[in-house]
Amino acid sequence: MPHILHLDTSARPGLAGKDQHGSHSRNLSHRFVSQWLARRAQDSLTYRDIGQNPPSFISHDWIASSFTPEEQREPWMQETLAESDQLVDELIAADVLVLGTPLYNFGMPAALKAWIDQIVRPGRTVDIDESNPLDPYVAKLADRPRHAVILTARGGIGFGVGGEMAHMNHLEPNLITALGFIGITQVHQIAIEGQEMGGELLAESVAQGLNKVDALVAELQRALQVNRTPEPA
């Protein structure tokens, strides 16, 4: 059965349309997960609210520990990497990564960047093949198909591909690069725009976004059902 890892990264704890100053990205991600489980209640879910409970920033000790071979790590190194190991384990277990994230100042929230830094790990999510200096990186999460769903809310308009402000959007391109580096290359994107303008522009964008979420849920469930590995007899 598919397993979902659902991450919310907005600094706003509530849901747009339900709570004052609620989050539109959370609204999209919760819509995705609720629609998924409504269709497939047997599937499993891990939820992590990194917007309200940010991962630790990496440190000198973290870097020293992560680049030390596991069999050579001292006890303090194991302790330093405990949080990272948990986050990596959650990601490895997932078939579908659902990321609800706002666009903050042309990029990702600091909490999401902290998560990215914790899960891009030598020996866990990426290996280095020293025999191939021209392309030494081996993505360890390419071992099986995994999907990433990036659900974004933007204050302005025109930040999508081909838009007038697309060159200033460093959120989705950054995420796609980082996830692809560790082997998650099947990425799906849905965004709403116009939060700062409000009114009909925002309302129409939200309605379109929610409709796209519902369609994507159906599409991915069909794809995962077709590609599911048969259970052993």
C-alpha cells in the first residue's frame, strides 16, 4: 500500500478560509491528503508540521558526523544525526511526498531549507562514486518510483513557468533540484497566486488549485495502482 509523507511548512498554523490569517498552502496540502484518504483509506500517512516545529539547522558537528563513515562514528556523532536519521527514514518510507509550502521572498521558508539540509545525506540519500569523477553522485532514492507533490501559495502573480516573474521564483526550481539529486524525479506542481491582491483573482486561483489537486489525486492513485508490485503469494 502506498505511504504518504505530508509536510506543511507555512509559518501560518491555520487553514485559509477557515482560520484568520490561515495558510493557503496548508489548505492545498490538506485537501490533497483528505481526498487521497477518502478514496484509499487503507493507505498510510506520516504528517510533520515543520512550519510550526522546524528541523534543526545543520552545524559543524552535523557535517563532521555525516561525512564520517557510520562504523567510525563516535556516540556523540550518532546523537548529532538522530534527528536527521528520523527525517531520512520518513522520506525513504514514502511513496508520495506532499509538500505544502508558501513562496517567501522568492524562495522557500527557512524551515523547509532546514529539512532539505537534514535529508540530503551522504550514505543515506546520496552516495559518491569516486571512480566516476565526471558524475560522482549516486541518488539512493532512485531505487523505486517516488512522487513529490509541491503545493505552493504565492502572494503575487506571474511566478509560474513562463510568467513575467518566473525568473524570481527560486522555490520550485530549488526543490526540484534537491529532490532530483537524491533520486525523486517525478515531481508534480500546483500553485495558487494573488494572495496579496485578494478578491476574485485569488478566489478563482484557489478554486482552480483545488480542482487541480483533486485531479492529481486521481491521476497518482491510478498510476500507483498500475505500477504496484504484486504481493508475494
